[in-house]
Amino acid sequence: MPEQFVGAATPAPLGAEREAWLDAAWANLDQERLARLITDLVDIPSPTGGEGDAARYAVQAMRDGGLVAQYEEITPRRGNAIGRLEGSGGGAGLLLYGHFDHYISGAPDDPLVIGNLDHTSFHSTAVREGHRIFGAGSGNPKAGCALAIHAVEAVRKAGVPLMGNVTLGLVSGGIHKVELLAAGRPYLGPSYEGMGAGCEHMLQSGLRADFCVSTKPGYQVLWEEPGVAWIKLSLKGVVGYVARRGVFKRPIEDAAAIIPELIEWFEAYAERHSDGQASTPGHIGAIEGGWPYKPDFSPSVCNLYLDLRIHPNNTTDSVLAEFGEFIDGLRARRPELDLTWEPFATMPGSTTDKQNWVVQSCIRAWERVEDKPHTWTAASGLTDAAVLRSWGIPTARLGGMSSAPRDPSHGFLAGEGADLEVLMRVARCYVYTIVDTCTRARAELGLD
């Protein structure tokens, strides 16, 4: 059981007037409306590079809810959905952020990860079972997009007199993918342009906010998260043949020999660097080498693709130097190895000051809804919060989490779902933070 930590919020009373606005907005939250938004989004396939239809749907849903919304085209098949509820002026701008693309895309290479497994969570067809909705991306990320839309439309319907603007930034390219020239094939084009691509486009197109709430799961307030270094480790030899064992240097066998040492180093690395809300695991995510259709030949190169999480207290350079020291030691212990390594994608760990208004407002919201002090557990996931923070936007993460039991035999992605009972509590949190933040003058929030 992960260790839980308690961190109560700094008080900031709403007062009688804001309490009345909050109650009016909460009264407009409708579980069936939220369910319809999630179901419709799940039913629209939105692989990385092809999120346009989902974004267009979100634009229309925001307009139907009384918001000003526009479609921001990136390519003919992908774009962002930007919505806004205008305030009267003099207040802070609050961004609710989410993305549309998800892990299972229906692409020909999906079986490389999921094999022959099949599950409702692998298909862009929503299936509702009581208060849970299953389907590709249902819990992550589409529930977050639906929550943002519904929370803001509930505030608008209640006529809450906002001073600051509430903006919705629901974007493409939020899944962690990058273009790559691999040994066997190139992974190029929009289908591999993730890692915050849509977030960067949104910000480069002029969107600004004083604060942001990321709708990514789970149901706790996070103000820091790890970054990542993706590393290609190449073991080299020469082309071999099955009948000539012992003659040719075979890099696949070299890879098999060093994998236990890599795993041992990952475990020690995580122990050294995990701290606070950010845990820092590492693993081998992919192995590449040889001709699957002609295994009588062995390849001249075998590539291992590694994911190494980076704590916000560490720089990317320091972590890469630490990995380099491990490789130097590996070479010294195993001089027969011919290996090289290089990072091919990185994102720094990031943090927002825990005392920042948006963090404290989200904690107050959680505590109000749950009627207890806020608790959290460390997490290893990273999101586009690093991009948002790099642009100077303080960001807190607060989303939903499915309570459906996962069958480990179906893997990490199976069983992912949108739990409407949990999500309605998250919606109440979002409404609270909107009222708490956007009905106050900037000076009250510590802004100029």
C-alpha cells in the first residue's frame, strides 16, 4: 500500500456570498450530462495526430453550454479546442487543461504492446456499466476534458459574477510519443508528435493564464511531478548465422546479459531520487533488433529503449551524467561489450510552490468535498504540466480515478474507466476552485 501523506490547506473563507454562488453552481452539475460528454468523446477515435474530430465535438459542446469556443487547427486532421467564460475584469485567469489523444489508437503496431489481449478499454466504443464508463481513453484523458466542460458550463448557468476569465484548453498531442528514426523503421509524422505538442501550439498561439488546473488523473492534488529521459542504448556486433555460434559477436545475447544489471541500477536510482510527490522509476520499454521473419540471422545491432524518470530537484544533465557513470562501470566490468547510448527525448521535472494560490485552492476544494484533510501519495506519471510551468503558469493537477478493479492479466491499460461517482466529486472541486479563484480581485490572490 503506497504511503499516504496529509497536507491540509491554508484557509481562505469564501464568505456568505461566494457560498451562495458555489451552491448554485453545484446544483447545476448533472451526472447524466457528464456521462453523455464522456461517452460521446470515447465514441470519437482520437489517436495522436488525428484528434481533430474530438476537438471539434468539444468546441460544439462548449458552445452548447453557453461558452465562447473556437477550433484551433494544427494540421488538417488535428487541432485544439479552446473555450472561454469571460469575467468582468480585474480578476485572475484560470485555465482548465486536458488533452484528447490516448494510448490505444487502432494503429497496426498496437499489438506490439497489447499482443492478442482484448478488452473494452482497447476500443473507441463507450460501454456503460452502472456508474462506470469503459472505452479507449475513457478515464484518461477524456473524462478530464468532459469534466472541464461541464464544470465551467455549470458556473455559467448559475450566473456566478466572475471577475477573471475561465479558459478551457483541450488539446492534441498530450500522450508521450516522439518522432524517431529507429533501426527497423522510421516513426515519423503527426502520429508520433506528442510530448506536449498541442500544449506548445496553444501557448504559442497566444493563450495565457495566471493559474492552471490539469485534469489528468488521479483524485488528489499534485503540485510537483517527475520529468523523463528517454535513452537509446545500442549494443553492437556483426551479422551472424545460426550455424556459426561462437564465431560472430551477437548483440542480442549481450543485451540479455546486461538487462539484470540495468534493472538493479533502476531500482537503486529510484531509491536515491524519489522524494516528496515525485517518484523516479526506470525501465526498459522496448527492444529492437533482427528480422522477426528470418530468425536464422542475428543482427549487428540491438537497441534497448529506456524510460528514466527525473525528480524536479535534479537536472536532466545531472541524471544523464549519473547514467553515464553506470555505463562506464558496465564497460569496465564487461570489456567485451561494444555499446553506445544517447537520449532521444527529455522533459524536466517540474513543480509549483505548494503555497501558490491554485494549489491551495485545489486542496481547499478537495477538503470541502471530502470533508477531511487532504491526503496524497507519490506519483511517477508526468504530464504537460512541465510545459505549462515552463511558460510561467503555476499548475496544480487534480483529476478522477476509476475505482473499478483491474485484472492484472489484462495489463495496465485494461480496466481503465470513468467512474461517474468519483468524477462528480472532481467536478465539485473544479467548481469550487473557479468560484474561489475567479471571483476575487488579483491583489487578493497575490498577483500584481
